[in-house]
Amino acid sequence: MQYKAVPVTENIMVYRKKSDHLIDWFIKKNPHQKDVEASRIEDPYEVTNIWRINPAKDRRHPAVFPKELAERVIKYYSFKNDYVLDPFGGLATTAKAAIDLNRHFISIELEKKYFDDSLKDLNKDYGMYLNSGKVEVILDYYQGDAEKR
């Protein structure tokens, strides 16, 4: 029997508020120009709307995505020291990409198992652990009826 990978696609949509100015105007007006300059992308921008990225696997979670995908989106749409929000934290793939790119992160996860696994990964890979001043848990995880979610 042969194995053939099934191609998976992820759609990324980028929105911004309606404005009479181009995005460059807002970048020039950013009060943190040091961060803007430090965030300048060294490699050439992707000139196509299709990115070819190898899939990710992790038996601990059914819906993992490649860290490279998160890295590209964060790099192209934020500056160093910005905050990156991931409302579906999972195994902290987006958080790890944010750390690697010198961004802060806010990661939200409802499932205790994934929450615990992501904390273990952040501790192992980045030396981040609870009460270290690097990781702050505001609300641990949702404890209640699944029907109320």
C-alpha cells in the first residue's frame, strides 16, 4: 500500500479599517520607528499569493499548522514588540513564532490538555514557565459546562 499526502490549504484574509491613506502612511506615522526599522524584512517579499509550506504533524492535537505559516504572517503584518493574539492557542505554534520574531503574544485555549501541553513546550523550548515573569496566566482555562461555551 502506498501513502500519498493530501494537500491541505489554509486561507488567510487580511483586513484593515477603511482609510483615505495607504498603509505606508500609517507606518511612517508609527510612534515606534525603532521597532518599524528593526522589523524590516530582509528576504524578498513573497510575490505570489500562494505559499508552499510543508504540513506539520503532532499527535497531541488534531489541527496543527506549520510554524512557518505563523512566522510569515507575523513577520509581514506586525512589528517587533507588537502583540500577537491567537484566540485558538492549541499547542502554542503562534506563540512560539511570535517569540522567535521578538513579538509578545496572547494565547487563549479552552482545552486543559492543550493548555498544559503548550505550557510544557514553552518551558522546554524557551525557558518560559509560570510565575517566571515571562508567562502570566490570566485565566487558566474554561471550567464549566461544554453547553455554555
